[in-house]
Amino acid sequence: MNDLDGSDKIVPYFVHEGIVARQERTINRLWVLCIIIFIAFVGSNAAWLYCESQWEVYETSQSVDQDIDTGDGDANITGIGDIYGTSEADD
């Protein structure tokens, strides 16, 4: 280690070993934390997919035919779902 004035300082070996041992424990704890976070990520996605699979998606369609007497002629109205039909009057 260099000091600002250029002189070298000597660190005792047992201090260095203590620092390295502390860093190794920190690294091991970080690996355990990464594994726990990954398991939580996979678990939350599995729970979300299980919840979504409980619902069944289906579509319905409806067709309506109406005959209306308008006096001048018959009007036929046809509608399917959200699409509104057209009317045709017989003259």
C-alpha cells in the first residue's frame, strides 16, 4: 500500500488474513442471497402462472334477427356481437 507521501506501509499477515476471511464470508453470504432471490423469482412466476391457469378463456357470439313492421315496408335488422347491423326497408 502506498501512502500519499510515497512511503510504503507494511500490513501484518494476520491482519491481511482477517480481512480476506471477512471478504470470503461476505461473498458466501452474497451467493446465498442470490440463490434466495432466484428461488423467490421462480416461485413468484410459478404462483402467477398457477393463478392465471385457474381462469378459462372463452368467446361468445350472438346473432339477432328482427323483423319490424314500419308501415311502409318491412325492416330487417341483423346484429352480431358488438357489430351493429344494417336495416333494409322494402318499398
